Amino acid sequence: MKKTLLIYFCMLCFLSHAQAFTEKALQQSVLQINTAKTANDYDNLFKKFSESKTSEKWQAYYYAAVALYLKTELQLKTTSAQSLAGTNALARKWATGAWSSQQDNAEANTLLGLLYFQKIQINAQDAQKDSDVISQTIAKAEASSPNNPRLTILKARVKEKSGDKANAEILYEKALSELENEKSSEGIAPTWGRQLIQSTK
């Protein structure tokens, strides 16, 4: 009996240590989102997030989608848009996984909006349907986090696409200010977005 309890206790210690390790690894990978520069960097981050064994599965799904989204944004400048459709679809799948467990989460809604906007850039075939999804995600995100910098970037991109460059620029400046003021209360809270503004300059 004592031997069984000892084995059980050792297993619990091992599992809690493994859980703590993966939480710490997730936190370190989140910080790398802001320093990634190449498609390979984003691929490595996607692998880490998609294989993460964290208690907060939605965050691993969210960041896996972010890594793919940012990789595609980087590649949109140099690669044929059509060849990026698969990566965007995979990112939307991961983002939908995050959204499914956190439907009122402003970050999950904003990421879906950004991904559908990216989908339109890649292939405008369903542009009206995708625009409707973007409008819905903006409305949901605004309800819970109106000063979210990634939401502001999404709104700037929508303005820019419609030809309203002056208001888009105002929104980009607002997003930059929001990013500067954004303080991460926890190590895995999103702080990414500067790379999206820099790509418009």
C-alpha cells in the first residue's frame, strides 16, 4: 500500500513538473512571436504551439494560428497569394479551435477577423461572405475590448482596403499607441501586432 502511494505521489509530482515546464515553454514561445523575422521562425513557433501540452488549450490554439497568420503576412510580400491559401486555411482552423472555447474573447474574435481579411487578400472569391464574418468579429471584439490594438489594426486594414487611407493611418497610429501602453498582466497575454503596422509603412 505504501509503495503504491509513493508511486502515485511520484507520478503526480512528475505530471505537475511537466505541466509547469510546458506552461513556461509556452510563455517563452509567446515572447518569441514579437522577435520572429523569417518564415522558418514562424514555422518553429507553430510547431511549439501546436504540440504544446498546456492546461489552457485555447491559448496554444490561438498562438499556433497567430504564428501561421504572421508567416503568411510575411510571405504575402514575396510569394504568389494563391500558394498561401492552404496556410491561411490551416490558421483559420486553429483560430476556430481557440474561438470555440472562448467565443466572447476579443483576441480570438480579432484573430478570426484578421484571418478572414487575409483570406480576401489571398483569394477574393467569397469576399462579401468573408467581409460579413469580419464585421461580426469586429462587433464582438469591440463589445469586450474596444481599445485592443489588434482590433484597431483590423479596422485600419478594412479602412485602407476601402480606399480611406487617411482614417486608416489614424487607426494605425492609434494601434501603435495602444501597443505601447499595453502591459501584459500575464506572460501569455497577447502583445503582438507591431510587425503588422511596420509592414504598412
